[in-house]
Amino acid sequence: MKYQLGLLGSGISYSLSPYIHDEIFSYAGVDAEYKLYDIAPDNLDGEMARLKTLHGFNVTKPYKTRILDYLDEDLSGCGAVNTVCMREGKALGYNADGFGFYKSFCEGLCGKAYTRVLVLGAGGAARIVVKTLKEAGKQVYVKNRSAAAQAEICAEFGALPYDGHVPEVVVNCTSFGLKRGENPAADLPMHGLIYAYDLIYAPKETDFLLRAKKAGAATQNGLDMLVYQAVKADEHMLGIAFSDKSGLHGADDYAAVKKAVYARLKREGVDF
Ligand code: NDP
């Protein structure tokens, strides 16, 4: 049987996901195909029946919350779904972004000690990042442009509103950084910053990361997160289990897949 998977979104023709999933399927020895479903918001209702004939699909902007209306069960725990698995005709929703974020975040941090994390943003990505960091026992502060959204995310996940302290670790979960000149941390003190993480991966170094690097911090963009969330999504959709120890080929599956994906992106001429 050939598994049929894909990505639901709008304006996603630029997506790297087909390359990434292709490499995961090869590594796992699974016969599967991954297609883009670029669907305009007005057409989503009409296209949902076709999507539900797939074995599963990932979900990206602007549908991570709207997809909840079409699920039989939301197992994301955060009200934002990026992976839908079809099981015996039922649509089950998961969120693999938390896994992708935290694995890449910890790798980039390299075991450095810190006591608190400042999260910039309060949108869908910030929700899963704040939830994941809180579950990992971290002290989390949130700073967002809209005060109402900031208050809501703090109340829901037990985070604190940013109080002006000098941050040690900052995670940008806003979309403000996709263009040059955009920096959600332009007014933040950066002396003493040890680690800056940006969920954005294109550009590969946002103005936020460039400023943090100049201040002496280690930096990490969101490409590893994209790869790791894809692996976790495929674990859900294909019912396979990767391991970071002795995995499918006797080694760390995640590291091996990441290596294969980066080699593929290089072959495809992607600047990362
Ligand atoms: P949302 O649209 O849900 O949230 C956007 C956030 O950015 C809000 O907090 C919003 O603040 C803030 N924001 C937008 N414009 C500005 C601005 N001009 N100044 C300050 N803040 C601003 O987006 P998502 O949470 O889904 O995604 C956020 C980013 O994370 C995107 O760039 C996305 O590509 C990236 N991402 C990366 C992933 C990866 O695997 N690497 C996975 C998921 C997301 P306000 O509430 O005030 O509007």
C-alpha cells in the first residue's frame, strides 16, 4: 500500500515539506507520497472530503485552529493542530510543533544553564512553545504586541507577562522578522543574553538573530524545528516510531534524517 499524505495550507507553494517528508519516507523505507494542498479559505469546506481520503495531512497557516471544526478528536492539548491522522474514518488532530521546537531548542542550547525564557509573540506557534516550555518546568515570560493576546496566553499556560528583566534566553514566535528591518526584540536589552532562538528560518538569520549574535549569544533558527516536527508528524501518520538512541538503522534516527534532509535541500539549491 502506498501512503498518501500531504500539507494543507494557503499560499504554500514555497514549502520545503515535500523534500523533508520524501527523505523521511526513504529513511524509514516507507512507500508514501506527500503532496501540497494549497487551498483558498473559501474553498476549505468543499475540499475537506477529498483531504479526508488521505492517510493523514499536515496543517499550516492559516488553518491550524480552523481545522478543529473538521476533527472528530483534538489530541493537541493546545487548540492548534498541525497533523491530522485518519484512523478508521475518524480525523484525529495532533500538534508535532512542540516536539520539533523543544528538541531543536535543547540541541542549540548545548546544555547551557538558564533559569527563565522570554517568549516573543502570542499566536499559534507561541501557544505550543509556551505550553512545551511550561511542561518542561521552565519559568516562562511572554511579550506580545497585543496586550490582550499576551494576557490570554499567560493565563492559559501559567506564564508571566514580561517585566522588563534582562533576558537570558529569548524565543521569537512572532512573524515579525520575515523581512529585513523587522525585529520584535529591537527594544530588548541584550547584554547577558546567552541564547536566541527564532522560529523563522527564511531568512536564515533574522535581524533578531543578527543582533543577538552581535551581543555574544548563541543563535538558532527554526529549520531544525521544521525537520523534527515533520518526523514526529510522520510517526503519528504512519504509525512508526523513531528513536534518538538505537533507531531503525542502529543509530539516532532524528540525527540521520536531519543529515539526509539537509543534503537534499543542498541538492535542491535551497539557501539554508
Ligand atoms: P500567528 O499569526 O498566529 O501569530 C503571529 C504573532 O506575531 C502574533 O503574536 C502577533 O502579535 C505577532 N506579530 C505579527 N506582526 C507583528 C508586528 N508587526 N510587530 C510585532 N508583533 C507582530 O502566527 P504563528 O504563531 O502561526 O507563526 C509565527 C511564526 O512562526 C511564523 O513566522 C511562522 O512561519 C513561524 N513558525 C515556524 C515553525 C517552524 O517549524 N520553524 C512552526 C510554526 C510557525 P499580535 O498578537 O499583536 O497580532
